[in-house]
Amino acid sequence: MSFLGVEQSLSGRRWVGPGVEVDRASEMMAQQTGLPWSVCQVLARRGVPAMEAKGFLDPKLKELLPDPREMKDMETAAARFLQAVQRKQRIAVFADYDVDGGSSAALLLVWLRLMGLEATLYIPDRIDEGYGPNVPAMQELAAAHDLIICVDCGTLSHEPIAAAKGADVIVLDHHLGGETLPDCVAVVNPNRQDESGDLGYFCAAGVVFLMLVEAGRQMREAGAKGPDLMALLDLVALATVADVAPLIGANRALVRQGLKVMAARKRPGLVALSDVSRMDSAPSTYHLGFLLGPRVNAGGRIGKADLGARLLSTDNPHEAAALAERLDQLNTERRDIENAVRAAALDQAEARGLEAPLVWAAGEGWHPGVVGIVASRLKEAAGRPAVVIGFDGEEGKGSGRSVSGVDLGASIQRLAAEGLLVKGGGHKMAAGLTVMRDKLEPAMERLSELLAKQGAGQGGPADLKLDGALMPGAATVDLIGQIEQAGPFGAGAPAPRYALPDLQVRFAKKVGESHLKLSLSDGMGGGVDAICFGAFDTALGPRLLEHGGARFHFAGRLEINTWGGRQSPQLRLEDAAEA
């Protein structure tokens, strides 16, 4: 049965409320633990037993962090890394150009600097070199270094790693592995084919952190002491959230602790970035995912690829301020480029039809740095996996984003194995690919076929799952604070979503290109402010702006809005329906 009788909202979705089982479990948990009902409801929905509730709310890293040696090659990688440190060998870090790659590189650069060593940073240019190690770069690095550490890349780079003659290579990655591994000292990757997959939820920075934990253990066994690893958790948290790694298991503790480290404002790069992002409250997963992450990414997308990693690893506040300013400018430019490509891609995808298992678009000269973001927008608009490709001559470079339950990375890797792509790979939710123009149509047709077998494209927009209904007066700062105890929220651990029924729009104003700011009222003195991002990319914006006095049910996530030193509740609006 639909929740509040909403069979079709303004975005075309049916609203579904919590099951009776969740309500019963949350009531029982509240009685047994004395925790607020709102918190128990979130925990019950996550399947947390009452006896584990208090431990879940206070995740301890020492209890949740797995033994690094559970991963194959970990001891070997850490031993070779420490050997290079002890012998003061020349070390190069080859990283991907996104937040996870930049954070992973920064973890190593900062750790090595604390040990008195300066390593070489190498991040390939997205357009000229593409993703991952390439033969010329690896040959050049090998000629001048003893050890090359590839982070957030390298698992499929057999030929480039073989070209690194004279240097040892370690791979610390999380992308899906192939049937064979490159010939090098160690490939530490929880998503290798011969791993169980139990730790596959870690991003690359999580894998790097575990390697540093193992290095610390080996140092202690030898009677030595390494740097304080807890102080590095702000970098791990940023990467985990920005790479949309699920906030389950150890990731919950890593992010929770990392946010505390970040709040202390000790890392010059993150302080400068927070300031240019105009963050005026304690950092949250929202800030990491939507303010800091996109700015770190901007260098790799449309600027100089190493700007993000340099910002995250610098210990110089003046350099940090200059780099943060540059990344902020690039992020603004990136948004302009993205808007142009998004409009063209959406028109093309709509003309092709948004009901297929795969939604895709390809265009001449579309900037490779924004195709991934545009793919995300298409995925959100259609509720289906999406791929967006930019062509330069006969070769196209593209990026894909998937929906829950559909493994896009594996399907794209299969396309590459079948010869329909020049190369391709990634993980379940995101992947990259290179395709020749004459193979575009058959490749997309085959990908659509593979994704359909996984259930992509079945039915219309997904049901909107709600955790209950609240009146505006109940949506207080205190309530939101209680709910936050069950966080951090993000991928794999969605924040609770509530319906606020039968309200009037007291005030509505378009903000920026596509956002909508609202003030909602129950007509009896109760009310709450709301913000709907991307409202005018859907039917929500126009209808709510021209509301004509109608009453609506509203649905979204509650958050605390800080403005001028004052805090107030705010609804991050996701959907609405005529009351």
C-alpha cells in the first residue's frame, strides 16, 4: 500500500512507508535501550539488533578495522615499502586523478614526509594520457626511481607495469581485477578475482591506510615507531565519501573519526578548501561529497591533474590557499562546461528513450572531464545505468554510473574482453571506457543487453522509500541531532527520509540555475524551510514555483542549516505530491 496514498508523485514515483516489522522492532529497541524512537527507527531499518544498538552508535575503529593481512600481498607490499624507507630509496607515487587517487597519494606523501623522505608525485593527464599507468610514464619513472607505488589504479595495467624496467612496482587499488595480475612486487586489492570480496567496500585510500597500518605493525615488531595514523583519517574520510564507497563496516568508523580529525582544522589543504567553499559549520558527509570533493576533482577534470593531490599533501598554508583558490575557479568553469554537455546529452538520451536498460549519449568535443558527472545526472533522471562519451576524432572516452544492484564495471570489462571497447573497467557503481566511433552503436547495444540481464530498466522510477511522517513542529534541531547519532549517512547507509504531509507553500524562489528555495507552512503556525537542488531539471521546480495555493505532501531528508551563527531545521526536498 502506498504511503499517504501517493501512487504517483510529481516525479512519477510511488511512496512506500516503513513495514510493520520495522515499526515493531524500533518500538522494542526504544523500550530495551532507552534510545530516542527516531534513532531506533533508523537502526531497525538498517537491521541492527537491539543488543548491538549502542555499539553501532559509537563505532570503534580498533573493533571494526580488519587485519590488513586478510588481503593478499599486504605483508609483502608493506615490507618492500619499509625497505625503501629504511634505505632512503627514491619513491614515486603514481595516482589516479580523482579524489580517491589524490587522497591516496597524499596519505603516502604525508607519511613519507613525516619519516623524512620526499616522494615524487605523478598523476596522468586525463586527456593526453587517460586513466592509469601508461608505458612512457612508467618507463620515465622507472629510470629515476627504485620503487613506484600505483594507487587507485594499476590492477589491469600489465604492459605499463612490465615497462617499468629497473624499478619495483606495488599496486594499492580497489578496482575490479582481471583473470591475471600484472607482474610486480605486490597487488593489494580487495577486488582481485582471488579475494573473497568481504573487504571490497574499501576505496583505494582505505586500502592505502590499511597498508600503512601493516607498515606500522612491522615497524613496531622491529622496535621502531611510525607516524600517527589517526591524524591521517581526514584524508581517508574524504576519499571514502567522495568515491561513494558504502558507509558500512570499518568505513563507518573511518569516516566518523575522519570527520572529527577534519573538524580540528590541522591540515592546511583542507582548511583552505573549506574556507573557499564557505563551510561555516562542522564538516559532515554532505560537505565532503558536495563541497570539498568536487573542488579536489576539478583539477583532474579540466585543469592540471595533480592540483588536488598537491593541495591535500602540502604542509604550507600559503601554497594551500593558492591551490584551493585555483581549484575553486576550476570548479566554477567545470560547472559551466558540465551544464552545456548535460543539456545536449539529456536531449539526445530523451530522443533515444529513457526506458531502456541503459541510457547513453555521445557527442563531438564533449569534455572528458565532465562526462562522468553528466552520466550521474542522466542516471538520476532515468533511474537507470547511464554512459556518456565525448569523441575527439575517431576515439571516444566515456564514463558510466550505475544504479544499486547492477554491476556496471564487470559488464564494461566484459565488453573490453569481447573487443567492442579499446579498454574499460571500474567498479560496480562507476566505470570508464574508451571506444572507437565505428564500434559505438554495437558496444552500447551489447552493454544494454548485459545490464538488462542484471535487471536494469525494469519498471518505471523506483519507489520512494520513507521512514515515516512528521509534522513541521516535530522537525527540530534536537531531533536531527539525535538522528545524526546513527550516521554517518551516505552510500549504502542512506539518511532517513520523512514525509511532511498536507503543507502549503508560503514562499518559493528559484535559486541559481535549477534550485528551489521554499518556506512551508501547516497553516496553524508550524513551518519549516526547504531546499530542492536540481528542482528545475524535473517537474518539481515549475509546479512548486507556480503552486497556486495548492497543498502538497513533501518528502526529503532533514538537516541542520547554519546561517549567521544560528541553527535551524531544513528539509532537503526530494519529492512532492498533490495532497
